[in-house]
Amino acid sequence: MHGSWYSNAECNTGTEFYAYNVYSYDAGLGKQSGGSGDAETRLGSGLVVKNFGKVFIDCFRGINTYQSTLFVYADIANRTSTIDISRTEINSSGGNGIRVMGSDTDHVGATRVVISNFIIKNCESHGIRCNFRLGVINTGYIESSNASLAIEYASDLLISDVVSSRCATGILCRYYPLDGTDKLTFSNIKISNPSVQAIYFARNSGNTTNALGEIRFSDIEIDITDTNARAIDFSGKPTGTSGNCDVTFSDISITGAWADTNRAFVEVTDCRHIKFAGVTFLSTQGTPSSYIKTGASTSVIMKEVTALSHFGSSSVVRPFEILTGTETVNITGCVIHVTSNGNVAYSSTPTYRYESCNQFLNSSNNKTWTLTNYSTQTRSVDAASNPALATLIADIASNNAITR
């Protein structure tokens, strides 16, 4: 299919749709004026499939498309219950490479989606725009697009085994004022050379009411070479709204990230629970206020965060920043030995706070302790027994017994 004035093929409403070994190029030669990216005034897709009960597309190739190259959607609630898109190559799209969405009022028109084995390059908008419920995206490569993976609303979605290269943003979520952008898992993803940031989650400008739900990132590798490109910027909900976002980052590698003064390499705010486990920073740049800045209402847990070899014009100011309002903070096993100030910055004192086994600035030697209620430690056994007992009691009360 080639050379259409608008779309090369549009199929509207049916029970099942099958497409195998389809090649589309030069779609949208009419090039309707106005808009950019995927604006509604742009017409001309490679293949549009609307309101089918089940959709199966295998071996699709699309080149030089004016709007989104492959567009599957439903504007009737629960209309499309199976979508399988596999073995896809897309190059040069004026919109998204692959766009799958439920466009009904509750955005549940498209469910049970599998997108696998894809190569997508040079999209003015996003590589894959995934606005659907219940699905999997895996095994693919996305290059030179606005965002590799973009979400405005989705739930029960697993994205894994994807390489993002030279896109403005690796994973982008501008969540809409809808209930249920929840249970999103991102695993085994490599984000190479983003020009703006690797991961960016923030409310859509029209969303003043709805929070994200449970979000998980694991086995993420971020490699940055562009000046001013940051690693992670994540906001779980609009300020002041109800709802709770819980986010976990585990086994994250960040190389070459950049942050300006008063910004951190990683900022995660407006959440209920935040957990970092196994995060490594290498060869970072800029003049950041800290490696990680958090804002959570209930808990911040940090385990085994390591930062080595900062090459900015000045040292990173602090290991971490904990913003006002966090009830419980637990920081253990972290190694960030070179900063201007070795203390964690607390905007307010947590109700429950525990820090242990961390190597921060000036903590390379074991901490020395004086005996409680006694100024001299060179005493006989009898003379030291009373202060030693007082010391033990004080240590137990302050959780220092094991450390001593």
C-alpha cells in the first residue's frame, strides 16, 4: 500500500481483523495543514483499525507516514478485547510508530494487548503510545523519537526487554485525570543517550484530581551523554489531591546523568511510599543538590545506593534530600563517600528515622563513642562498670547497641 492522500488503509467495525505481511509507505500525501506530532488535524496513517472485537497484525512494515503509522483503537467501552501486534518495523512517522488506545469515555475500549518484536525509528511523536488496560509490551528497539514509550492512562501493564536509543525521553507518562493509571511494571529496559531525561512521570496539565497507583521499575540501565539530560523525574500526583502513589526502583544503573544547582539526579515526589534498592550512580555531571530527592507522606526506604566518580565542576552537596512530611525513613548500606556535606538533608524531622551502615563523607572510620555519664574511658573494670551499664541502656534506647 502506498501513495494515499490520507491513510493507506482504514478498517472500521467488525468481529475480527487479521493483517499479515503488510507493507505501507508514503501515506498521507495530502499532508493536512496545522498541528504537530499526533494532533487531530494531521491525517494519513499507514493502517487504522477501529472497533474490532479482536485484532491480529503480524509482519507489518511502515515507512514515511504523515500521522501515526499503525493505529488501533476503540471508542466503545470494552469493544476490543484482544490485540496482538508482532514483528513490526516502522521508520519515519509524523506521529507515533504504534498507537493503541481506548478512546471511549472511561478509556476501557482497548484491553488485553500484546505488542512484541518491533523496531521503530524516527517518529516525530512517540515510538509506542500505549493507552490501554491489561497488556504486555516486550522485545523491541526504539530510536530517535520524542519518547520511546508514552502513557497517558494505562493499568495492569508490563513493559520489558526494550532498548531506547537517542530519544528525548525513554519512558514518558503524562497521566490524565482518570482513575486507574495503576499497576505499571517496567523491567529490563536500557535507555541510552536521552536528550532530556530518561524517565519522566508528571500529571497532564488538565489533571488536578487523580493520582498514579502502584508503579515499579526494575533492572533499568540509563546511559547519558548529553549535557543537561537528567535521570529520573517522577511526580506521583497533583499537589494537594487525594489518592496515593507507591513507587519502587530496584537494580537501577545510572551513568553520566546531569543536574543543575538545586536539582537532584533523581527526584521522586508526591508519593505515599518510595523505595530504592540497589541504585548505582557513575560518572555523573553538573552541580546537583543531591543524588536523590524524595517527597513521600508515609515512607522512604533506601538500601544499597552507591555513587562514585562525580565529574561536575563542584561536588554533589548531599547524599539525599528528604522533603517535608515523611513519617518513616530508613537508609541503610549506602556508599556515597564524596559530597560537600555528608549528612542527609531533612526538611522536617521524620517520626521514625533510622540510618545505619552507611559510608558518607567523613565516615570511613568506625565512629567512636564515649561512655555515657563518664568523660574518661581509661578506667578499671570496677570503675567502668556503672558507666558501662548506663551506656548499654542508652545504646539500646537509641538503637546504637549493634553499631557499638
